[in-house]
Amino acid sequence: MEDIDKPKVLLNVPVMINIYHPLILTNCQKQLIKYTSKNIRSIKSFNNYQKIKKNESKWIIVYLNSIDLTLENLCGPIKKNNKTLNYSDWGFPLTLNQLPSSYNEKKTYNAQFRDKPIILSCGNEDLVYISKNENRIIKDFNYKKDQLYKGDMIYGFRRKNFLNKTDIVQPCGGLKVIHKFPKIGIKDKNERKIIVNKIELKFIKILFANDSYQFQYIFENHTSNPNFFKYTNTTINEEKFIENDNFVFLRQKTINSDKKIIIDSFQIINFILACSNCENNKSTIEQKFFFGPSENTTIVRLSIFYDPNVVKNIKPNCSIDEISFGYLNLITFNNSTFNVNELKNNTFFKNFTKTGNFIVYDKNVDITLNCTYKTPTGYYYIVKKYKKSIQFQRNKINLKKRENIKKFNENDVETLSINNIIIIIVILIFSILFIICGIYYLCSNKKFSRFFHVRKLKKLYPNIYDFWNFVKEVDIEYYIEELKDKNCLPKMVSKINFKVIMSGCDTFKISDGEHNIKSIVSSQKNEDKKFYAHYVYSIAPDRTYIISDGPRKETISIFWKMIILEKVSTILFISSQISEIDSEFIKQYLNVECQFSDEVTIFIQDKYVIKHLTTTVLRLKVSIDEYQDYPVTVFVVDNWGINEILESSTNLIDLYEEIRNETDESPVLIHETNMSGSRTFTFVYFASIVESFINNKKIVDPMKIVKAIKEQRSGGSLSSIESAFLLYCIIEYFMLKGILLEDENTILFMSNCTNYIRSLQNKILSIDEKKSSFLAYINNLDLEKIKAFDDLIQRTYILPDKILKVICSQFYYALEEEKLNQLKGYKKIRYENVPLLDEFYLYYSSNHVTLQQIYQNYLYVNHFFYPIKNNKYRKIIMSQAPSLESFVNFYKMIYEQKVSIIVALVNVEEYNSGSWEIYFPLNQMEYVVGDFVINKVSEKSNISNGVYAIKYLLKIKNYPPETNVYFTLLHYEGCPTDGLATTPEGYFSIYYTILSSSCDRPILIHDTAGISRTGIMSLITYMIDNIENSRPFDPSIDLLILRQHRYGAVATVGQFLMALQVVCYYYKNFIDKLEDDMYIKINSVLSQEISFWRDRNSEIKKK
């Protein structure tokens, strides 16, 4: 092998180096050839640089590590005679020249956008951009596509220097990369912002611990560099909530590389993101998170047996450090409450003393302490039950005797004779034996006492003990599943009486809705337009319970008159937990700004809040007609979520006790915002069961009571979680009343119930917490619940004609004008039986028209504007198919509103019958009406299952092109007249197309009359949008709100089920995670019911 000399390359090159931007570019091969006579054939590229450009691949970026300007390890291996030598001892000694003063700049580049970097010191010349990160990795930078990270720098090099083959190129300037700090959130979790002492926290409700949560960065506006903060230092601290609503550091928490944290208990977490060069005038941001229970939660501890003679913290006490997410604020005992701030160390107040971190009760009695802790969201109540141990008391007496004897022995043993000592020893032995026998007797006596006490209770409540002996032995899961057995279901109506209704030109067959007429309250039985409220009698209740529909502003006077006639003294209203709905409902409820009940006067006598129940109590005086100053108390429950159970069994028991103490034997009425759901029935079942068990000794099966109630009012199906919660509450109530005694069996039963409930909740939440409300609803969707939808459809926002004339005045005015004029070619209202609501009537123009102009400009459309996810809104316009006489107004509306999608749910058969006219070019390329021109810009394309799409533009003659409105027509040509498609795919494909479009522009939906099929598609869109927006899922409320915008929308049970089937189809992958083949089971039940109503509609057509 030829001996190869090690070359030493020394280059003396004058170059200007900027200490702020220590970079140069150099062409290694050109330098070596120029300054050496060595036979150099090739030099490999430096491995930490990506090529600037293909024709500039020989340029190497060099980073200057120190101010001495010696460049080492620059150009990599050298090849000589086809052999590679790796040398690192050659360098470039450079001469430093003085820099121009204008070069010393500290400008920044905003990485949130993909703007072209502007470097003032480089002038307006064409630049090559180079980026350098914190690890000194250097590469070329394309601002249109490359990612930037915290600590990056951007350098500019004049491109002409490369073209001129300059040996060494230095940057003309540089920019420090910055980015606005993001918001911090938790991925895929529901968050609620709360403000505590001017500090913002994000509250995440958790039901159990040991779950992982992933932090994520949320950018308020769009960012081109979502991973900018990926390598930024983060600190996670657990903090303690202390007096005066302050936060202090408790401990540092560990976080995974993917920003995940394990939450093992309720706690407050502070996420700190530090970046000194990210945003001007700001180096860190902090976001506090409260992983906690509901606003007001009560925890009942099992009884604590204590010895008053031992250390302080075992005696009855409330601990100041019991929890980290709240501070001890109040202590309640024996119906007395005091603030812990009234106590100082070693001082007494009401027999309490503060000793260290404990507030100790110093009297030796049985006592229950309610320790109230203030949390960022409300209060956390820990109820501790303390009982003295009889055995400890006896031991205390005997120990004192032994101490006295011992003291006697120590003082006098020296003066006693041996005989006396023997006598004393004998006496001591007998004393010890006596003490042992006494202790044994006392223990035995305690057992006997408990035995006789239980025996007495069994005689008083034999049925309760029979039930308890059964349920404590049975497997919880098995027992809950048995509740869904046919024996526990109400008797299904064997024969359904039908009636025919007409919506537009469409006729449908529905049930007469009278299957629960026997239990309807007396005052409503003979009314033409009934307010549906039903007596629910159990076997032996203390009082009558009435389950009612929720009142509307249009029916509030009927509601209050019914309350008075039925002699209701107490109302329980379980709110929807949807703030915008509840606030409006309360206004209507109390007759505030209500135009439909001038004859009702409501005076609020008293108002207070039961904090731990999150319940507002209103004492009212109601006057209507001849009834004056009728007293009624309303309990408004705010914290019982739709498709959820209460946070604690104590909340249900305390709510029942509050209502029970408020009322006498007069009826109690319970209702929700619309139709009564599982929350109402959970309360009624609980009240009826515990009262019947206590009052009637023959009752041993609570499910007989449940079955009886279900046969008096539909909709009483409970989920497995709700059933287990109900069972838990019943047993705990009997324990609190002293009917069942606490022992190891009750403790085990409670533990098994709790674990069962948490396992079911965990399963739903682990699928997708944001969709948990929907999944919980679907998990309880069975035939019993589906059968109850018949009442939902026939009673939701169905109003008397006299009220419709008021709230649809513009429709009836236009209709009257048509009848009076009888001018052919001017008909704008297709169907007289489909009134249009004034409140959500959409004029063709943004200019409001007067009543006299209504007919001239009338267009049969309503609009529906509501929030969706990401703080955006969707606008749905619901319309009948436009008549020929209203084509111009129809085009004006599309043009003014800038409609993006038109969904036409009409078929060819209806076109042939004259139920609608084609208002868009189909076979031709252009359609002209007046000044409006519609151009077809795409051919007809098949999306799926009879749904076709065509793109159009709408313009006005002689208007500039930028004013043109582009829209897509989705024509569901296969949509049946009754809307009951054989598969959900057609509706699904329409929603999927809507989802892919921008929500900034409205969508227009119509069929012939704009009620049935339009209602189905609008309800599908609204329900899915609400689920995606993490709103509590209740289709009855969704239907109510839709009908309040489009009166009569979704005309039949089959149409409602069709909408629900499409929603289930959209989320079928999530549903299958609840249980294997769960979607197939749900879809099968829905399909059978839809098919049943499709067949009934077919019977009409045959006639």
C-alpha cells in the first residue's frame, strides 16, 4: 500500500464574522484546490447539512464555536488515490475585519405564520435561508413548508454570492424565531374554565383515580408550526388550595415524554411552560388544572369507633390537611355550624379545640361531624360518624384499678410480711381473673344486646330483612341484569289504536297516544289539549307523586292552573345542565317576560341554596283567575347530569329528605326540561320503594313497585349504572334510619356496588370522554325506551291553535292574503297545515320588512343558528320546496345568505305529481330567472345510495365575478316520501358532505313541505354537532329545540327513529366498544321499529 502523507491545509482568508450570527458558507473542494498543490480528487459533504440546492451541493455550512475564528472538523474525509483518509487536523485561520454598525440587529421572525423572512440588513436582494437549532444542527430553510422549533435561528445569505462562485459567503443578517405562547389543555377531556381569586383554572371532573391525562398545546389562531414548543422545558407541580383562595406549591410531579400524567387522586396541577426567547416580554406561562369531583360532593365515612383516652387525632375531629384541593372552612354538628377561623391553637370553642392540624371535639359522646372544605368549584363535605367503644370505656376503669393496686404495692411492699405479700398476690390474681371475666361478660353482653336489637328490628321490618338477606348474597351484576328481565318490564300495549295525520301533502299513520290515559291527572282528563302529567301510585307511599312534562312559555298558564287544581305543594325540577336552555326556561317558569300568561302572577317569597346539593329552593305565591296566593315550593336541581347518576348516594337521600320535610301528604310533582327521563324515575323509584317497604310489611321485591310505576308513565327504563345506584341508595337509606345495622356484610355490599358502578363508568369514559353522555344514553337504549318515543313525538312542542295564531302571525297573514286575492300565479304557500314561526322566520333580505310587505316578499323559510365545536356556529335554513311564484325570492335568499349547500330531499315521483318544481339547471348548463343566473359548473356525480351532487354558481346579471355565490346541490333522489329509508347510508353521506364544508356559510334543507324529511336531516345534523361539541346528549331536548325553530319538524316516531339510527351509524365504531356487536343489536331494534311504521304508512297508500 502506498504511503500517504497527512496534508495540513492552512487557509488565510479575510472574512467579516458577526458575533450574533456566527456562520459562514465555504466551498471546501474549491478552497483546497485553490490553496494547496495536493492531488485531491473529491471531498464528501459534511453530514449535518442538508443541500441548499442541487446545483449548489458543494457548499458547506460552517459554525464558528469560538471567537478565535479557528475552523476545525469542517469538510470531513479527504480522498487521495482512491483511498480515504479521515483527517481532523487541518483548518482555516481567518482574519477578523470590523463589521458595519448596521449589521448588529436583533430582529425576530414569527413562526406562527409562513411569511417570507424579512432581514433588513440584507436589503431587497434574493436570499438563501439557513436555519440553526439549539443543538447547532444546520440546514437550509424553506419558509413555505419547513417546521421551526423553540430556539431556532434563521440566517440570510445573498444568492448572488453563490452564483458568483465566491469562496466564502457570510450571512447578511439573522432572525430570532419566536412564537406566541399556546393555551394548555387536556386532550380528549371536557374542560370548564373557572376563575378563583382572579386566577384561571380548568376544571376536569373525574370519577375515579389512577387514570392518565395528556396535556396538549392549543393555539388560539392557526399556526404553521404546531410542534414549535415540542422540546420546550415543562414543569408540573401539584399545588394546595389554602385559605383566602390562594395556591401554594406542594410537590413536583413526574410527566412522561408525551406529556402524560397519572392522576391518582383529586388534586390541583400547575403546568408551567418556560421559554425565555419565545414571546416578547414573556418568558413563562402557567395553567392550573383542577382534577376534582362535582361542585358540591358529600362523602360519608363508615362509623369510626374511638377511644377518648388516646391521642387527639383519633378522637372526633376534622383534619385541616384531609385534602389538598380544599381547605377546612366549616364544621357542622348537632344542627350547629361554625367557621374554623374562630379557633386558635389550644383554645376552646363549643367544645372544639385546635391542636396542630386537627380540630378536635373534646366531649366523649357519639357524634357526627360534617367537615366542610372549600374547593375551587364549591364545597367538599366529609361526614364522619364517631361512636364510643364500650369496651374501651370498661378497659379504662379496669386499668385505673390496676394502676392503684400497683401504686399501693410500690409504696408498702417493704413493710409487708411475706404472708401479706402472698395474700396480695392471691388477691391480684383473683382481681385479674375478675377483670377478665368482666371484660368477657361485657363483650358477650354487647353481642347479646346487638342480637336482641336486630331481632326486634326483624319483627318490625321483616320484609326489609328478607330483601336484605337475598340481595347481600347475590352477585350485583347478575341482580342488575335480572332487573331487565321481562318480569320487571311493563305490559306492552297489545293493541295500538291509530290515527292518520297530514303534514303538507304527506299522510302518516301514528298511534292515538292514549295508552297511559288512565293515570293522567284528574284536572287534565277532559281537556282537548292536555298538559300531560301522570299520577304514579306505588303500593304504600306517604304521598302521591306526579310525573309531568316540562312546561313551555306558551303553556305556562295551563301548567300553573294544573298545579293548583291538583293541590301540589312541592315541585322538583331537574334541570338540563345546558346553561342557555336552563336560563331561558327559568324565565318562562317564573313568568318573566312571558306574553302568553298575563293572567298568571308569581311572587317569590323566599329563595335560598342548599349548597351541598347544588339546589335552589324557591318559595312562591301563585295567582291565576280565581285562585290567589297559592303557596308552592320549587326545588331546582342544577348538578344532576343528563345520562348520569348523582355524585354521591347521600345527595339523593338528602334531596329526598329535604322534599319530604317540606311537604305534608299533598302531591309532589317532578319534571325535567322536556320529557321525563331516567333522573326523574330514579328519584320516584327511590321515594316509592323506601316508603312502601316501611309502610307495608308484605313487600319484599322492589321491582314490583318499579313495574307498577312504569305501567302508569312511559319512559322509566334505567341503565345498569342507574339501577345499581338506586339499589345502593335504598340499602344506605335503611342503614341511616337504623333499620339495617352496619356490619361487615353491609360494608362488603357497598364496596361491591361501588366497584360495579365505577367499572361501568370507567368503560364508557375510556372509549371517549367527550362522547360519554351519548354512549351512556345508547348503552341504555332498549325496546322499552324506544316505545316511549311515541309520547315524545306527540307531546313535544305541540300547541293549541289559538297560540299558533299568535306565534305564526306572519304565516297566517300571508295565507289570508292569498285567499282574499285568489290570483293565479301568485301562490307562495304550498300547504295551509304547516305554519311558520315568526321568531325564526328568515326574510330573503337582511332588511326587515313591515307587516304590510310580508306577502309581497314572503318566503317560507325558518333558520336555526347554534354553536358547534371549536367555538364556531352552524346555520341551518329549513324550507319548503320553492313554488314557481317564489323562485326570485328563493334565489335572493340563497344569494344574500351565501348558502354553501342545498340539500333537496325530494324524489322524481313527487316532481311528476307537481309537489315541487326544478329550480336548478339539470340537463342544460344555465338557468335564468329575472336578474338571476344559475350556471352548472360540474356534472352530476353519485355520492352513495341515491344521493347525487352537482356544483353551481349563482350570479346577478352585470355584477362583478367576485360577488358570485358557489354552492353544492345534494339531491337525495332516493329519499322516500315518509323519510323512512331502508338504510341510513343516504342521510349519512349527506351529513358527511356537510361536515367537510365550511361552517361559516349556511346550509339549506328542504323537502316538499319542509317538515318531515327536512326535520330528519336537521335533527341528524343537530344531534351529531352536539355530540361533537361535548354537550349532554338528550334527543328529547334536541327535538324540542328543533321544533321551537321549525314547528312540527319530525312528524312521526318512525322519522325520529330514522334520525337516531343515522346518528348510531355515524358512531358505530364507538358503540361496538361498549359491547361486542352492540351496534348490530341496536340497529336491529331500530330497524324493526322503523319498518313497523313504514308498513303502517304503506297501508294508507293502498287505500
